[in-house]
Amino acid sequence: MSDHAQAVRKLATALRTLHVRAGQPTPQQICVHSRWRLHAHQVTAMLERDEPCDWPTLVLLLGILGGSPDYFRPLWQAATAHPPA
């Protein structure tokens, strides 16, 4: 597995762990808490499909789930860095 793939997986694992610690709210519940700034398909992609999103979207999700942006920022940066060609 490439370094980039490992970074994506590490971010996804950290997000899933945070989601569990937050009581596993449904994508719909997360959307309501975000005041509809997040959509269910975005939440599902972030939590289930290992698809990194943009930083502002992740910060919004972290705020809802009780995560630390300081902890997640380096994980996000590694996961969204362009892999070498």
C-alpha cells in the first residue's frame, strides 16, 4: 500500500473512531446538527468511503462530533496531498 493510501486510510479510521465515540449519530442527525450545511451523501462519503473532503467541511463535521482540528489537520493534509506520479 502506498504512503498516500495509508494516509487516506489513517484519516478515515480516525474519523470512524470519532464517530463511534460521539455515539454513532446517523448522517441525517449530523445534517440537522450542521443546520443543513452538510448533506447526508457528504457525511456518508466521509465516514464510510474513505473520501477526504475539503478542510472547512471536515472542520464542520469535527465540531459536530467533538473532534480536535489540531489533531485532524495533519491527518487531512497527508490524505489530501497529491501522490507522487
